[in-house]
Amino acid sequence: MSKLKLNRLFRMQWEEAQQCHVLLYPEGMVQLNQPASEILKRCDGRFNQEELIADLEAAFNQQGIGGEITNFLQEANRLGWLE
């Protein structure tokens, strides 16, 4: 399974004025909620999907969230956020 990586056209950063992470791209900006931020922070080429799920489950001591993460990754991929 391939490693997950944010598309080069997008940049994630903390936006103080919004008090949240945002995803910047040439046409605009997307405000991210906390779960989306935590997932996308890990899309830096280190993890494949299974590894990312395991890392998030361990980081937040939460089991059984793989389905929600998979759904988010599918949508992020559809939107072109991932390479």
C-alpha cells in the first residue's frame, strides 16, 4: 500500500485568526476540524493507510476509528488533497 502524502498544490498551516488548521491552495482555503487536521498532519509520506490508522488509534487511545479515517481519506483523495 502506498504512503499517504498531501498534494503539493496544498499546504496545511495553523491559522491564528481562525484558531484552527487550514488547507491552503491557489484558489482558496479550507478550514479543518481537529480530526481532519490530525489525519492530514500525518499525510507526509511516512504512513500508508493502515499505519496511519494505527498511529491515530495509539495517539488518541481510541480503537475502531478506522472506518471514519478511511472515509475521510477517500473524500480527501476525491478532492485532490492527496497525491
